Amino acid sequence: MAWVAAPVRGPGKRVLAAVAVSGPVTRMSRSPGRLCARKVIDAAILIGDEFAR
């Protein structure tokens, strides 16, 4: 298995949750961060922004 995760931060930069994507290495490669990191981080930021509202 390969996976990428990013923290979801709320007010005060407190970690409230996490966003993760996982899958078999045969689909995600041995370096899944290269494929997915930016999208996972962006999703975590968007979710965190919703907590801040």
C-alpha cells in the first residue's frame, strides 16, 4: 500500500482531522507524494478553511 496524508488545521492552526489517499503501489507508485501531495494538501486547506468559518 502507498498513501499520502495531510493535516486539516482549524483556528489557531490546531490539527482537527486529516485527509488521506491510499491505494496499491501498483496504482500509486512507490512515490505517491509526487502524484497526489499537492491535491491532498489543497483539499486539507479547503476543509480547514470551512472549520474557520
